[in-house]
Amino acid sequence: MLGCLSGARVRCWLTLASGLLECLCFAGTVFGWASLMFVLKTEGYFSNLCVNATGSNGTHYTGDVKTLPSSPTDCSGQDERFSLVFTIASFMNNFLTLPNGFLFDRFGTMVARLLGISLYTTGTLLIALSHPETSLLLFPALCFIAVGGILLLVTNMQVGNLFGTHRSTIITLYNGAFDSSSIVFLIVKVLSEGGISLHYSFFFLSTCSVIHLMRTFILMPKKHIPYPLPEGYTYGMTCGHARPHIVDQARKEENKGPLQGEGGTETMTFQLMSNKQTPQTVSRYTNAFAITQLCGVLCAPWNGLIMDRHKGRKRAPGETEEEADLRSAVLSLFLTALQCLLFSICATTPVLSLQYLSFALQVLNRSFLYGGNAAFISIAFPTSHFGKLYGLMMALSAVVSLLQYPCFSLVKGVFDGDPLYINVALTLLSLCAFIHPLYVCIHCRRLASQRRSSTKQLANGGSSSSINREALQDAVDSS
């Protein structure tokens, strides 16, 4: 373990353990929206958008999910509003990664964490103080929780730099913990069903900000943790002066955040299920989905292990390390695209019990997407451009995530609640993902062919030179 002297070794492990707990319990809670949405619908949030569209006298009136559980109400407006809340929050989470990255690079860990903690605490307090009459508070609340959580993750990525050769494993583990933190809202749901108020749960999450503050001042650097670590490097409140090194390689790893493009797909699925199934069935599948998210912390390292093992194969003569890195990414990209296709097929198939498999594939696929895209950018492009390209990728994913809401509205309006046609279209669109590994494979073969041609030309050139030298020597001898 580099940089951790005997006196600071305990501090390094405390930083690692507390960071893992922070990512697991707080950073990605927003993606457990399916569980929280179930509680909010039970509490009557946006229930004024439910109308009785099937009454015998043809009258329309506002419904309340909590007080009229068996009334034949049409709550498509309520479902659309919940979908819009999550769509905006996921957009803000991805789109603001670029300015948040600039903030972190410019002002350091402490400023970025204080901003993230402030946003996260504000978001949890807004939900804790909200009630069905103030349902609109969910829009800023979920956005604050999303942006605050991603800042906590970004500032924790650098902790891997304290552990030298184990750095990639730790970074991948943190990404998996971020994925699994969506189970927190499942716990909120279970507590709500057990009689503990939603508001008490979010008040507790708000008070946990004290832990984040203590960790910011005691167990985290003021600026950045460099890589490689200089001799005798220290950090934290009582460790003297930590030199604010900013290393490109460390910054490259710090930006390995997750891609969250699939959380909205499952949220939309749950909303559509809620119109066709009993509340007990929806609750059971919501719990199953949230529990499978906990496995993200176990699945996350697999992609990195596949890439590292594939890269470890014996190189061809003359093959550079960059070519070996690019070749190792082909299998990872193909498996990711295949998982995406299988997940889309399972989600499209109108067999309810098959959705258990779609939950597992969704977790596995998202775990591969986390590090896979960032790793490919770091392999295929210069390190100096990594931040810009990664931020651009996240911004584009945010724009695409905005399509969730119009897709949901299209299903509700044009297709009368049947998502089959939209799902089939998305499944066919997912086939385009195979273009990427195919192109990279062709590019690698082209490089290998050029390398063999160059080697052959060089060998032929060497032989011709030897023949010419022998002929010249014979001419000299004969003269």
C-alpha cells in the first residue's frame, strides 16, 4: 500500500471503509425511485391527477390512492408526473457531471463535498417536510439528491489512489456500491409498510449529513489525492500538510462514474405494471427489483477482470501496449452489447415472471456499463482529453434520458397503456450497440495487418541490403 506509513495505515483503511459505506448508503439512492414511488403513491402524492373515468354516471372527480384504494380511477396523469420527476432528476444527475467535474478539478475535494452534502441534505429535508398538497417539491428534492449523490461518488473515487496496485479494484467497488445504494429506498418502503413514517426516514437521512461533514474534515484531503503517491504523503485534519498534486492519471480514474440510462426503463415498467396488477403484486416485484440492485457491488469488478485477463495474453511480435489495451476492450464491449440485447428481450416479453431475469440482467448490464465506457475512452483517446470526452458522453446520455418521458406518454396515450411496440422498437435499436465492438475488432485486425506488412517489408529490406553489400564487396575484391 503506497503512501500509507505505519502511523497513517489505519487512517487509510478508515477512509476506504467509510467511503464504501457512504457510496453504499447515500450516493446513488435516487435510482431506487421505483420503491420510493410506491410509497409516495400510497401517501397520495399527485393523487389530484387521478380521475374517475369509468363511473356509471359519467362524472369525473379527483381520486386519492390512499382513501379510495378500490375506486375505478384512472391514474395515468399521476404516473406521468412521477415519470417526469425521475426523468428530470436523472437528466440533472448526468448533465451536471461535466460542470461538477470542473468544480472538483478547480477547487478540490472539500469544496465539492460541501456542495454535494448541502444539496443532498436539502433534498432529503424537502421530502421530509413535504406532503401530498406540496407534491411539486419532489421535483427539486430528487434533483438535489441526485446531484449531491454523484458529487459524493466523484470525490470518493480518488481514495483508490491510496492503495497502489489495488486502485482499480477499489474504484470498481465504489461504482458497484453506488449502484447498490438504490436499496436504501427499499428500506424506506419496508419501514413505511411497518408503520414508520416516510418523513421520519428522510429526517434520519438528513441528520446523517453530520457523518459526511466529519468525514470531509477528518478523513478526506482538502484538494486531491495524487497518483502515484509521493513519499510521506499525508492528508486529513491532523496529518500536517498534504501537497495538492493534480495528476492526469488520478483525474482519469476519479471521473469513472456510472451511466444511469437504464434506471428509468425499470421505473417506467413498474408504472405500467401498476395499472394492470394488484398493489400486492407490484409491491412484490418492486422489492425484488430493489434487492437485485444490491448485487451491483458484486458484479461491478467482473468487467475489469475480463479486460485485465484478456490484456494479459501474450502479445504478437511488435504489438504495442496501446494495441493490446484496445484488443482487450473488444470482448468487454461485445458482452455489454449482448447483455443489453438480452435485457431488452426479457423486458419486452409480456411474461410477468420473466421480469425476475430482466432484473438480474439489468444489474449485470449496468455494472458493465459503469467502467466499460470510461475505460474505453481512457484506452482509445489521450489522457489529456479524457475529462472532456467523458463529460460529453454523460451530457449526451442526459439528453437521451429525456426521451423516457415522451416514450411513457406515448405508451399511455397512443398505445393505450401497452408498451409492447415501444419495447420492440427499443430492442431493435439496441442492436446498434454491436456496431461498436465490431468496428473496434476490425480496427484491431487492420492494425495487426499493417504491423505484419511493415515487419515483412522491413525484413525484405534488410535482406536486399545484405545482398547489395555482398555484391559490392565481391566487386571490390575482383578489382
